[in-house]
Amino acid sequence: MLGWVVILVLLGAGGAAADRWLRRRSQNWLQLTRGSWQMEIQDPDHYRWRGHLQWINPSPRFEVMIPECTVQTRLLSRHDLSGITVETRLISRHPEAPARADGYWLSCIIKTRQRVGLEVTLDITGADLQGLQAAWVQIDYVTYGPAGWLPRQQHIVLPLIFPDPARTIMSKRTPWAEILLIHTHLLCHLDDPVAVIKRYAQAHALPGDIVVFGETPVAIMQGRWRHPQQIQPGWWARRLCGFFLPTSSLATACGLQSLIDVVGWPRVVGAFLVGAVAKLLGQPGVFYRLAGEQAALIDDVTGTLPPYDRFVVLGPNRPQTVVEEIQEQTGLAAAIVDVNDLKAVRILATTPDVDRALLTRVLVDNPAGNADEQTPLMLIRPMSPEPTVPSAVSISDADDSTAPPPGMEDAGDPHGGWRPG
């Protein structure tokens, strides 16, 4: 019996190794970065974003051709988009295949270890653009090389409106703390946590406050999101994903492959086998402990707000480093958390001065919401203990001092005061 187990393990390992080798051989290594972007025009009737991206061919052996490249943009708004137009343009910065005036993409070659620029302009015009939220830019291109003709994509999300930092606060109270929910623009790869806190939260913070970021917004700012078309599920992902609960982000081949890409198939397969045995013995959750923190943090399609609901979003990278940078540059205690409507609170990282037990009590009801509230940031203000009421105080005075706090206190319309930033 033991011999058959060994044989099956060896066959599985061999099959996975062969699958990995074939998948690596079946791709062209060319990459297109999301690049750096600047908003050059921000008038009430005209917005212009300009992006500087790069083609990168890391291969030391193979050249890759780009025979096709197009760009399309979708606008996000809570209002009707009639009368608003979008014009996009690709400008090749290839030294041997410059951009043509007629917009035709001239096929080009990216040589080994070469970097070549690509410029994208996005012009949005209309009578009133202040109701727009964001632009979702999709660049479709084809790589042609050792792996054949392979369609590829790159996705960029650009904010188009920015809330007034003075009018983006909603307040909730619990018996332990006041919670300031902070509305922001739609975060993207151009943002970083420290800059967002300085822009929207620091002016509202008091000594002793804890600034709290959701884990998904931090991951989005780090660029840790991919469209399912950019993920190539392997043998293990396609076969094991069906064993997870339908509500799990690992219940799809692309979701599970995202985890395999991060931690490797041996760890995922090992955790799956041990976890299956443990579950039969009445110990659920072993897989997630063995597979690593990312296993519980991946958000599959529909897992976050538009347009990121079309993508697989990983958990953040180096969360402890992020909170330390926040405290160093803002002076605020900081935490990164994963909270949902099932009263599950996972604290990924905190600065040393954060009371984790208090944080869990305050966040257990998910005050920031789990839909498209767009409040990725919170200030937690611990409540001072109520003073003991002296026996000489009258009943009426005591009643006034112990009146229950309001359930919700609006300190500004979260959607009011929006303007181009």
C-alpha cells in the first residue's frame, strides 16, 4: 500500500513539474507595465490623462514581435453618460517603428532585454464631467514569438473625481470607540497609503487615533490585481478548485492559480492533502493555515468594488512594512485589516501601539461596509472610560451624563463637495 502511495505522489509531482515546464514554454515573456500617468487637463468640460508605459522583454534568448495593439476606455459613473465622449490614442516610442498619423499600429520587434516606451493619451469631453468616477483603460495587444500568436491585455484604472477632504467624513460610535469613515477617490496603482492618509485623514486625526486601511485597497495600490484572462490555470488549479466551497475565492481555477503563482504548487498541494485529512477528523481550516496568509486574502471576481470586481485581487505585500512607513511619516498608529460581513476580523499588521483586542471589538460589525461605499480608510478614536458618577450627583444629572450615543452621526455628505482633484 505504501508503495502505491509513493508511486502516486511521484506521478503527481512529475505531472505538475511537466505542466509547469510546458506552461512556461508556452508564453512569450514580454511585459507591458501600467506605467506612470499625469492628469494634464482638468477643466469642467475636458479631462486629459497621459500615460507613459513600457514594453519589457526580460528574455536573454528570444525576441518578441508586437503585431497588434489597440486601446479602449470605459467610463464609470453613477449618472447617465450621454453627451460624454472619450478619445484615446496610442503613440509608439519604438525607435524603429514610430507612431503613424493615421493610428495604424506598425508591427515591431522588442529585442532581448530591451525596454521600449508606449505613450497613451486619454481625452474625455462633455458638458459636465464632475459626475464621473473613474476611467478603466484596457490595452489589447498580441505577442508573437516562440509561443506563437498570444493575445494579451493590460488594465489601468484612473480616478476622475476627488472628494473634498474637508467633507468626506462619516462618524459612527460604539461603546469602545468613535469610527470616522473616510471617503476617497477610487484608488489605483498611482496611489500609495501614506499619500492617501495625508490627503484625506491627517487633518481629522487627533492624538491617540488609529488609522486603519482595508487590505484590498492596499493591494490595489500595490498593483496586485490581474484580469482572469491574464492568468493561465495549470493542472493542479483546474482539478483542486472544485473541492473548495462555492463561496471561496479559491473555488475557481483562476483564483486557485493566483495562490499557486504566489506560494508554489508544492505548498498548495501539500496543504490541500493535509487539510483534507484534518477536515475528515473534524478540524476545518487547516488548509488555510498551511497554505499561507494569501490563501485567505485573495478576492476573486465580484470580490470588491467596480471596476476591480472584474479582477482577481491578491492580499497586500509586506503589510507590516506599510504600517511602519505610515507611522514614520504621519505619526499615527496604523493597522491593515481584512473585515467582512460575517463578523470575521483578520488583523494583518499593526504598529506596536495598537490595541488589537480593541480593534477587533470595534471592527467586528464591519462599519466600513462590504459593498461600493468607497471608504477604504478609517480613523478609530478610542473612547475614554466614563468617569464614576459620585453618589451625591442627582438622578437627573446622572441621566444626562449616561445618555446613549447616537448610532450614526453625519459630519458631512460623503458625496458632497466632489470636484476634480
